[in-house]
Amino acid sequence: MKVRILVRLKPGVLDPQGRAVHHSLEGLGFDGVEDVRIGRMIEMEVADGTSDETLDAMCQKLLANMVIEDYAIEKVGQAEHA
Amino acid sequence: MKVRILVRLKPGVLDPQGRAVHHSLEGLGFDGVEDVRIGRMIEMEVADGTSDETLDAMCQKLLANMVIEDYAIEKVGQAEHA
């Protein structure tokens, strides 16, 4: 089972990397960009029976820093369009 | 318009960060993980009329390193389930 975990900074947490990219886009002449936030994507191939609780535990223990980050779990190719 | 860009290493490119995470997950007792790949997620708020060509240009000029990375553009909240 393929799982995609998206880790993003919580709203309100300063994102200097996003700001730098925003600034660079403007420097390259791309107008109309209002906001840029950068996060991580973790794609994993896990055993088919892996429970949501296990995936949550992986995120909370290792993949995300729960103090400043949120995470979302997407099951790719199984319930992506559910 | 909200746009999400997913940047991932091309297949075959070594992903040491993914390997380290995989190793750590096993160390924490999570079994059944077969593969871990780590990429970037860039979420942008862009002007409504922004064309796909412009988004492609942003990716190719700045957001992705086309030598070792692929990118995918998703329009969030507009055609996410299309």
C-alpha cells in the first residue's frame, strides 16, 4: 500500500524558506504569487494491513515535529479519490 | 487559486534522507515499511488566471532541480478530485 504523508508548518509559524522562494519567484518575474509555504512529502510503501493508528504513530514519533508542524495522510491509488 | 507542487527525486536517484527515515522507523519498531522516499511540497496562492505554462516555468526555473527531480502540479480545491 502506498501512503503519502504531507507535513506542513502550522498556520502562523514563520516559514523563511517559503519567503525566500516567494522572493526569488518575484525576482524571476513571476507576478501574482501571494503566498508560498514549503513542506515535506514522505512517500512510503507499507504493508497492506497497516492501520491508520500505526501511520499516526509514525508521524507523531518521527516524521513530523508536532510542536510546529501538522501532517496529513493520503492513501495513494487506493482511496485517493474517495 | 491554491496550487500544490510536489517535487520528488527521479526513480533511481539515491535518497539518503529516505533511507535514514526508513532505518529510524524500523528502529522504533514499525515493521512492514518497504520503501521511503522524501520530497518537497510547495503550496502557493497564485492569481486565478495563472496558466499551466507559467506554473511549469516556475518549477523548471526555480522549484525543482530537473536533473534529479520530477514535479507534479495539483490545483487544490478546484480540480483535486477531477
